[in-house]
Amino acid sequence: MATFRGNTLDFFSHSPEQTRRLGARLGQLLQPGDLILISGPLGAGKTLFVQGIAEGLGVREHVRSPTFTLVNEYHSGRIPLYHVDLYRLNGHADLATVGVEEYLERADGVVVVEWPERAPAWFPLAALHVRLEHVDDQKRRVVMEGKGERFVALVRAFKRSAFGAA
Ligand SMILES: Nc1ncnc2c1ncn2[C@@H]1O[C@H](COP(=O)(O)OP(=O)(O)OP(=O)(O)O)[C@@H](O)[C@H]1O
Ligand SMILES: [Mg+2]
């Protein structure tokens, strides 16, 4: 069901609902200061996965992708969720105006980023990388890689939570 090599967990989601549930599993494990970078093409399921994360954090509001502000904050959960979507990032704009550095420095909540590839080399090395790929209409491949001690541990904890101890 899932393969685990090095610090990388590789598995499939067979439906939008499963992607959301997997996100919720992850959300339950998150701690203040965590950084999750979610990449993948349009319609891969990134926002759906973030909606799951929000659910797992206990966020009560409906989560939708931030547009002009590039960041949405949710404070109704166990810890704050900062949802960043860089799809509309203007390459010439000052990235600092997005304020992600401040969120990361404050480290009081979880920072989740869609389209991190729009700002390569801009994020700290330590992060949980999640890549979503289309397989077919309903099926997505999910590749989760932890970089840095905390995020290696997080991938392992997620594996146990989502797929059991084996
Ligand atoms: N297994 C699956 N997991 C996630 N989404 C799926 C799956 N199968 C089908 N879908 C559909 O794919 C779409 C994913 O939309 P979503 O907004 O989450 O993508 P996204 O990666 O955030 O796209 P964007 O880059 O535009 O922000 C939804 O319409 C969802 O119903
Ligand atoms: Mg999206």
C-alpha cells in the first residue's frame, strides 16, 4: 500500500475523499513551527490535502485557497494554520511581502505552502515535502519526503498513523 525508502513515503490516493482523510491524519500530527511544502500540477489535489490538514488540526472554517493576499490564516483549530498559495506570485514582487518568513520565525502555527516551486530556494531546508501527481481521473500518487530531523520523524509518524506499524 505504501513504500518507505530513506526518508520518503510513496503511496496512492484513490479518491478525493481519501486525499482529504490522509491530510487529516497529517494534520493531527503537526506541531507549531512545522513547514509543509505541497507541490504538483494544477488540479493534483493540493488544496484538498490542505483542507484535510485543516480538518486534522480542528479548523472549523471552510478552507479555500488564498488569492490576492497569498496567505489565509485559520485560528479556530488546535494551533494556527497559515495556508500560503504562491500560484499567483509575481516573480518581481518582493517575496517578503508575503510574510512567510515572519510566520516561520513566530513558529506559533503550521505553515502549509502550495506551489513552493514558484519560489525555489526560498524556504528553509528543513520541511516536509509532499508531491502530488496525477495517475488518472481519481487516482493520485503522493510522495512525502522529510528533510531535517523533525520532518523525518513526522513522515515516520504519518506512516504509522495512516498505514499501520508494518
Ligand atoms: N485522489 C484524488 N485526490 C485529490 N483530488 C482528486 C482525486 N481524484 C480526483 N480529484 C479531483 O481533483 C481536483 C483537485 O483539486 P484541488 O483544488 O485540490 O487541486 P490543486 O492541486 O490545489 O490545484 P491548483 O494548483 O489549481 O491549486 C478536485 O476536483 C478533486 O475532486
Ligand atoms: Mg490549490
